[in-house]
Amino acid sequence: MIRSMTLSKLGIALLLAWIAVPAASADDVGMPSSAKSIQQQSFDELKQQMKLTWPKNRLVRFVFHGHSVPAGYFRTPTIQRFDSYPILFHQALCKQYPTAVIDVCTTAIGGENSRPGSKRFADDVLTLKPDVVFIDYCLNDRGIGVEAAETHWRTMIQQALQAEVKVVLLTPTPDSHEDITDPNTKLAKHAESVRKLGKEFGVPVVDSYAAFQKRVAGGANVKTFLSQANHPNRKGHQVVADLILALFKK
């Protein structure tokens, strides 16, 4: 009788222990707890870091990964890096946090899509030890399709989170060859794919495409934001830079 009661108590204890341990979800597989927590983090900690003064401050690094747009191509083959959204963002952020040591690196390559971009992500991006990585490949990913692009974006996002690096995804800037008001264009479908990835991983999405859609719906001509059909001019880059900057407002 005593042995039976002991076994019963043991069984109850094991049952309670089993209930207390949550089952792993598909998102948890292969993802360390530190990376999972980063998915839900805001930029509050980083903003506090940028408010610090010497000698308590440190280098804060942002890396922009993608194709010709973040690389600074305007009317090909002309490059205007100082008018591109990574640099416009850098300048504005330095003004907002005048005691911060802020570095911006661009690993973007003109003409590249996310397939080769994902292959070099670990070596070219993560080795820079960034605090935040921005990914912008939609314009060129039209050539490989939404399904393939999602695979490569997912690879980059997972690698960044596993390295405890925050990630921001960007929907595309316009291409005047496509009607930005049409939800069935290739760009619109890639934009929607990026939004879904943002929700899947719990990371921010800078929705450039929606911002330009709103301006066109308000009567603006999309070409006023472009230096050529598929590259923004400074005005277009400023739209994206302002959206990114909004993430880091004090």
C-alpha cells in the first residue's frame, strides 16, 4: 500500500512537471532562446545606448544589405552614395544622437538578388558585428519569384537572429514599369511577402512600397521619386530614410 502511494505521488509529480514544460513550436526548432527574445525586442535598448556620452558610449553599427538601391545607384551607371537612403538616415541619426558613435556600412551590390545575397550574408554582413541589419532585395527578386525569394530572406533573417542581431525588412521602392496601385503586380506580391516574413519572425518592416502607394493615391506622379525607372532619386531615397529614422526616434 505504501509502495502504491509512493508511485502515485511520483506519477503526479511527473505529470505536473510535464505540464509545466511548454511544447516546442516549429519556430523554436533550431533557434536559441536569446535569438527568440530578440524577435520581440523594440529598439529601446539601442536608443538608450545612443544617448550615452563618453566614456560610457560605444560604437553602434547599422548594415544595409541588398541591391543597387541601398548601394546608391541613381541613373545607371552613376552612383550618388551621399543621396542614398542609408547615408541620409546616417546623417539624420547622428543629428538626433549627437553624442553617439554611429557607423553605417553598405554591403549592397548592384544587380544582385537575394540568392547570392543570402550566400554571402554570414561572411559579408555578420562579420561586421552589426547592431541592426536592413534587408532590401525585392526589386531584383522579381527575377527569381516570391517562393524562392522567401527562402533566401528566411535564411538571412534566421542567421541574423541566431547571431543576436536585430533585423529590419524593407518592401521595395517603385518601378515605373509597374502600376504601383495594382495589387497584382510582381512588386506588390513581393512587398506582401516581406510583410508576411516580418510577422512570421516578429521583426520590423519598413514599408516603403505602401508609403509610395499612398503618395501616388494622393495625386503624386511616381516618376517624381525616380532617377530612372527602377531607381529612386534623392526625393525617393528621402522617403525611405524618413521611414527608417522613425524607428529610432527618441
